[in-house]
Amino acid sequence: MFATWLYVSTSTLEENGNDEIASIRSTAQSRNPGLGLTGVLIFSGRHFAQFLEGPDAGLETMKASIFRDQRHCGILALQSQSTERRRYGRWSLAYSGRATFIDRVLSEALRESDGRKLLSCMDHFVADIC
């Protein structure tokens, strides 16, 4: 059994936050396997969205780190549940660059507190980078 967590937050990064994004990716790609976590990160320039999955202990450790991170604020959990199998098991952290085109979907998810459309976009995103 695995736990999952999907959230959206508002970025506090300067306009060109490429170095910070590189740091987030590097840290996650080295830390996530040790915690048993896999997932997807999307950054639109204005918002972050992330789906994480793995054992409860690993996910709780990562959540605590995410809530302390000053590079974003207004974290809104859209989904948190248990599942039998991983959705993004091949990815310690799937990310393919800034995705400004998806900001409308992220804004909608924040406004409506609904992650279904966002999760569907993440599925398409991961399928496209495979």
C-alpha cells in the first residue's frame, strides 16, 4: 500500500528562478529514492504542482520539508489517499522544464480545490516525456 499527495502552491521565486528549480530537482532526484518516493513536478512560473507517492513515512518526511520551503507559499492539498500501485513508478521526479501553458489549469485547481484535471494533465505530461 502506498500513500499519495497532490498539491498546488504559489511560487515566491524571482522571474528567472532557473537555479532554484535546478536545486529542487537535484535534491528531489537524490533524496526521493531513499525515501521510496516517486512523482511529478510542474512549474508554471507562477505556481508549483506536485504529485508524490510512496510509503507513509517517506511521504510525511517530504511533506514536512515542502511545508518549510520558502520558495513557495499557499500550499493547497488537492488529494491525499492510499493506493495499491504507483502511478509514476519510473520517476524519482519527472520534470521537463517550465510549463507556462498549464498555469490556467493550476489556477483553476487552486480556485476550485480540485485536482482531477491537473492529475490528467500530469498523466499526459509523463506520457509525452517517456
